[in-house]
Amino acid sequence: MKVKIDGENCCGHARCWVTAPEFYKLDETGYAEFRGKTVDVPPEMEAAAKRGANTCPDRCITIIE
Ligand code: SF4
């Protein structure tokens, strides 16, 4: 599984980080660390990745199965 974060629409709400801090981190500017990237999700982090994606108010996290 992979996660893609839309680099244009991530507004730095940090909900992903609040909801699933074990997977989502913020960069020094307060935006999602993976903004504008597609990253592999380790199997043990899949539930956290989905949980965080569901809380993004701008729907900018895409789960790729
Ligand atoms: S919740 Fe969405 S908009 Fe907010 S930092 Fe995370 S990916 Fe970006």
C-alpha cells in the first residue's frame, strides 16, 4: 500500500498527525512531511495511514492499494 499527499492542497491542518502520529509527521513549517510525495506504507502502519487519511479535511491524502 502507498499513500500520496497532494502537495497543492495540503493546508497544514495537522489532523493527519493528530489522528495518526505514528505514521504522519509534520515538517518544520507545520505541513505534512510527505506533502507532494507518494510513499510506501509498512504493513504495520496501514491502519494508521487510513485513519489519518480519513481525517484530512481537504481530502488530500490518497490511499493506493
Ligand atoms: S490533515 Fe491533510 S491538509 Fe492537514 S496536514 Fe495532513 S495532509 Fe495536510
